[in-house]
Amino acid sequence: MAEKILQVDPFSGHLFVFRGRCGDLLKILGSGGQRACPFSKRLERGRFVWPAAKDG
């Protein structure tokens, strides 16, 4: 999904959030202006809460 949106307009202002398997890492890809900005955040303790997939 992210690839399709970025191919159409890479600077559309969308944010894409990805979580690591262990749940302690988030990666965010944001675009705006003239460049894409990757961000990441790792927790030392605990996990990021993520909604369960209902349709697979």
C-alpha cells in the first residue's frame, strides 16, 4: 500500500507507521515538501500497543 501511494505522489504528506516484530520498535516514514523523512523510536522497556488484524 505504501509503495502504491508513494509512486503516485511521493510528497503527498502521508505518514506510514511500521512496528517491529518484538513490538519495541516503530519506524515512521513521512513525506512533505521536497523530501521524505524517516524516523524511528525504540523502547527500552515495554511495547507499543498495536491493534489486532481482524481480516488476516
